[in-house]
Amino acid sequence: MKTLINPKRENWPAILQRPTQTVENIEDTVNQIFIDVKRNGDKAISKYTALFDGVKLTNSVVTTEEINAAGSQISNELKLAISIAKQNIESFHVAQKTRKIQIETTPGVNCWQEKRPIQKVGLYIPGGTAPLFSTVLMLAIPAQIAGCKDIVLCSPPNKEGQIANEILYAAQLCGVTKIIKVGGIQAIAGLTFGTETIPKVYKIFGPGNQFVTVAKQLATKFNVAIDMPAGPSELLVFADDSAKASYVASDLLSQAEHGTDSQVVLVSTSKTLITNVETEIEKQICELQRLDIAKQAIANSKLIYVESNAVALDLINDYAPEHFIICSENETYFIDGIQNAGSVFIGNYTPESAGDYASGTNHTLPTNGFSKVYSGVNLDSFTKSITFQKITSEGLKNIGNTIELMAEAEGLQAHKNAVSIRLKDLK
Amino acid sequence: MKTLINPKRENWPAILQRPTQTVENIEDTVNQIFIDVKRNGDKAISKYTALFDGVKLTNSVVTTEEINAAGSQISNELKLAISIAKQNIESFHVAQKTRKIQIETTPGVNCWQEKRPIQKVGLYIPGGTAPLFSTVLMLAIPAQIAGCKDIVLCSPPNKEGQIANEILYAAQLCGVTKIIKVGGIQAIAGLTFGTETIPKVYKIFGPGNQFVTVAKQLATKFNVAIDMPAGPSELLVFADDSAKASYVASDLLSQAEHGTDSQVVLVSTSKTLITNVETEIEKQICELQRLDIAKQAIANSKLIYVESNAVALDLINDYAPEHFIICSENETYFIDGIQNAGSVFIGNYTPESAGDYASGTNHTLPTNGFSKVYSGVNLDSFTKSITFQKITSEGLKNIGNTIELMAEAEGLQAHKNAVSIRLKDLK
């Protein structure tokens, strides 16, 4: 941990710099696999699954039998927990539905905007030791609410050719239409080009390691959209004397266990709190299973003392955290003033893990300062809006001359003609 | 023009293929200019302005005097037209404002979503013979409504070191905060990295030639967002016997005059209409100033006869047009069924040029099939949504166990601890 007292404003960028990843040498590998999958489809997919996941699959599509078997392996207790989380995520995302927006901008000129679902979406769920089934909920639930027709989930198989039971169970619960055992670069390439087994989709969602991240970037070159650019997860806590040091420490540690490159920042107007949080972290960290990971992330963490809430807010907006916890006696100041953050957690009883799993908000959020410009995943991430206009003959008489004048000034005569030819008939 | 009668479904992709641009050799140039601008700032910018625009500028920031002088050069007639268009665009985009969405997902668990403006945006407006001041309205008006703080407009200077009067007039009218005489790749590089003169922005909007398009793509690698990927403009008209051939022809020609690579498609259930539209195009095209451009685009255009509205709708959704005109006695069928389109124009008195200038909808729209996944520019393009959650001690008691179970199942013990440590105190 590094404690900084009133750092100068010009040093903020250096202090809060994110770990940068060099992806140059990954790009070549990603490019090669994309070319191979585009050309050879499933044959290439199998090859890379054997190579990277160490398993030869005869059928990569998950069957109904496998899904049912997965369900029977999960405890009723966990099933109940998943269903409570699902309910909360569902109500929050259903509330995000918007109605048709319609106005008559000029008499006879009716304009409206409607949202329509993206027809085909791909959800990527990483494999590894811990099955991230919560991400299945976060992506599949809004996709289903939006009305996406094809919801394809890809996740790498383990050495036995299986996807974790929890992932399969969550996927069927949330309306995923096809589950495929494929991971890494080859999964993203498959969703981008389509193969005999993997449907081509219009937009790819989901987290992943740096190979998956670079593959998603490359996918955009082939006209596939992605949820957002990704980077290591991060948490910034603002806490003053109204906060409880042990809670703050537990939140910082929950971020630290994600990965060695996790970003953990505490900003405070209380030197006492900073000292107490440090002590608490040292106490709590020893008991963690993922101690090694947490230790490295904590070693790079920053505890920053600033003199006022105003300076704190400026620094936080500059940093644009993915997760932002506010434990302040003046929380309204921060709620109203925050301009750049993915998701905000307010008060002593709102740990980040609440939003990670079950409060109802989405946990797929912009990292790496991207909250300055990107939203986290939400219902709109699965729709696009279309505008409509219907003009009556009266309406065209009202705005026709305006269009003619502007088109002429832009030197676009045929644009003008399209109006003139109609107006002539209406005279 | 090529007329196709009942083309087979498997041939649709080939028939409706968009012109593909190879950008390989552009990429090197773009990369070089980016590196140079990043390293040398304004010095590099001046160099490229001299090289590409043929002018040496002592000051590239447009002054208040220049803006005032520009205003005095514009006719009152055109000023009135611009103000009417502005009013319509404004009312349609103000109507898109959304309120805070707030729900209590579980007793004591309050979640809400709020939109906040993107603080710094860059608007790119191409130069050239015809000043595209309508695009200034389409980008600056929603940026101002959203509440963006810095709205920076870049447009290339002409040989006299000037930006067109209409662009300057529209920019000041719509609240642009800084206008800079810089175009092409160097403008996008400047907005990406920031220079002594050009502010670094978070998101870049606006059309441009293929150099600008590739530069915008590259900008995303440096953590700048862009409005959407761009391609040549396109129009698809569906028309049956209720349509008027001369109107349809005028609409197709308005699209054709944009560029030689413009896409012009007519889909119809009436062979008579197709024939009549062909005749009308031949008649109307001769009178156009941009005859050469229109001729080439029309030569590549497709007139497609299909047997039913259902087949037509399938084909149109497959194509996903940027602009879609419906002139049908059964327009509701198409309005309800369209899944993929940028903006839709309904009836005989709604030419595309209405939306290009003055109906109120935005004319910055997804081309190249991107309407399958992207919205056109709208108010939300200038905001991002932030989620908030505030949980009471009662609320945490209600969902705490759910979080603990799920965190444990994902092997994230510190996530669980952040809840357990609080629940313990609440017992």
C-alpha cells in the first residue's frame, strides 16, 4: 500500500495510472486464428479447442441432457440464491424499458423513436477454476428482456469436455438459446464469422482474458459490435470518519482478490481512517484463500488523503472508476457530483459485492477510465433505436421550403428536387 | 440500373453487397500521422494542414470576429431555414430525455440509473465544395441538450484559411465551445491526444472521407470512443402501386448524388411501378448538376421485384438499410416489421431529404448493415448511464445470504467476507 498525502493535482494522472498491457505480440496470434476460423470453420475450432483447452470434442453443442444433469448437481440453496438474484436483476432491467417517443415537430411532421432488439447476440463466459455464472445472469437476463432472438453462449470446456454446472444451469434459466463449448480467441472468431456450429452474431458481450479482449477488438473490424473495451477491474472508495474501517478494508480486499492487476484506491479526508483501514487490511488479508493475488494487488494500491470533499470529487471524476463506493456523511455531494463512474455504492451497508451478484444492477461495467464515455451493460445494450417520420402533404408544405433552401446551400440539388417535385403537385 | 425479378433468397447477399473499401494502405499513413501528432502536437498539425489543405495558418482557432463576420454573410432566408430546422431537431432530441429510473428491487435495496453527459466531445465536419452545415446541427444540438461541457468542432480550412460561413454560423448557433481549423487525419489525431490548441476529447462524432474513417477507427485504440463505424450512404425504397413513380425516382436520385459509391435500392411488388420509376429516373437525372456522380451510382443501383410484402420485409431486414422509405398501401406492416434500419420515411410526402435537414430526426445514421446493431446518433449518444445502489442494514439482511452463497460458489471469498463482516455486526 502506498499512502499519499495531498498529492499535487499535476501528479494525479501518474498516481492513478492503470496498468497498461502490451498486446502487440498477441495480435499476430489472434489474427492467425481469425483467418483460420473464417476459412475452415468448425475444423479450425476443434483444432484450437484441442490445443488450448486440451480436449477433443465430438459435439461442441451442449445438449438438453447435459443441461438437465447440470441442474440436478446444484444445491437447492444455491438455486434459491440464483433465483433471488435473477429476480432483482430482472426488475431493475425491466424498469429500463422505454416507450416510443413521439412528437409532432411541426404541424403535419410526425417523428418518433422506437427501440428494437438486436436479433443475434453472443455471450462469452470465461472458464477457469471459478465458474462465473453471475455473468451469465448479467448478460442473458437483459438480452431476454430486450427480446433478442438468438442468444448464443460460448464458454471453454474443461479437460473433461464440460462446462461448469452453474453456468449451464444459469444459461437455461435465463433463456440462452444455444450453448457451445468453445472458448478463447476461437470462440470470438466463431461468433464473428459463423461456422457450421457457431452462429454469426451482431454483437458480442462478456469478459475474458487479454486474448479474448484483443479478439473482441479485432471482431469490430469485421463489423461485429462489442459491449465495451475491457481492462482490469477496479474499485475506488471514498470514505470519511463516518465510514467503518473494517468494512472499507473488506471492500478493498474483495477487489484485490480479482487479479494481481486489480486497481484498489481509497480516497479519504481522514488520516485516522486511512491508518485504521491499513491495519484492518493487514488483519483481514491473512485469512484469504486467494492471498497471493490479493497481496500483489494491495501492494500496488493507493491510499490518498485529500483536504476536502471538493478535491476528492475532482480526483474521482478524473480517475473515472468502474466501481465507486461512497461512505461519507455528505453522500449527496458525491452522488450529485459524480460525472464518471460505472456503478456507485452508497453507505456502510452497500458493499461492491452486492452489485456484483444480487442488488439488481449490472456488473459488466466500463474499466480503464472508460466510464467517462461508456455506460455499463444495461437493457439498451441489447437494442438499437430506429427513428421514423411521417409527413402529411400539409406538413411538407410547412417545412418544404426550409429543406429546399438548406439543400441548395449544401449544393445538393437532387435533395432539393425530391421536395420540389412534391410541392409542385400540392400547389 | 439492374432489374431483378424474384431473386432467390440465397442470392440476396450477393445482390445487395455493399462496395467494400480496402483500407490497408491508408492505415500506414494514418498511423504515421498519429505518432507525429502525439509527439509533436501543434507543430505536426500545422505541417499536415500545409501539406493536405495547402494553407499555412498562424492561428487555427476561429475567433469571435470570424464568427460574427460569417453570420453577416448569410442571407436572412437561409438563417430562417436554419432556425426552423434547429427548432425541429431540438424538439425531437429534447423529447428523448429520460428520467432517473429507480426501483427497490428487494425491501431496503434501492437501485437507480441516471444519465450524465459525456464531458468532452469532438465534432468533425468535412470541408470540400459543399459546406455540410446541416451536420453541425445534427451533432451540436444533441450535444448541447445532453449538457456536454466542451463541444469542440474541427473542420478543414480552405486555401484561404477559412471555414465556410454556414458552418461557423451553425456552430455558434448550436453552442459549440471551440472551433478549430483542422481537418482529415490530423484533426482526429489532435482530438485523440490533445495538442496545445486542440483539446483531447472522450468521443468523436461526424462523417468524413475514408482517411477520416480509418483515423476514427484508430482513435478507438487510444481509448477514444466514436459515434459509429462509417460507410457510403444508402437508401432502400419499398414502393407498391400506391407510390408515385416520379417521387420514388426523385428520392433514389437524391441518394445517388451523394457519391459514386452510394447504394440505391428499390424493392417493389409492382412490375409496372419498377418500369415507371426507371423511365422517371432517366428523365430526371439529365437535369442534375451532379450528373456524373448520380449516373455512376444509378448504374450500380438495383430494382428488385418480389412477389409479396413478406418477402420484401425479409429482404429489407437482411439488408438493414441506413435510410428506408415506405410507400405502401400496407405501411403498418412494414413499420411494425422493420427490425433493422437507421431512419424510416413513411408515405408519399416524406422524402429522405426531410430527415436529412429539417423533420427533426438525426441524419447521422448507421450504414453498411450496421443498423442491425447500432442506433443513429441521438441524445443518448452524448451521455452515458451510471447505476447507483443504496442498501439499508435491513436490505443487506435480506440479500446478504444470497450474495454470500453466490460468491462462495464462484470461489471469491473476499467478496463473501465483505458481506459477512457487516451481517455479523447486524446480528
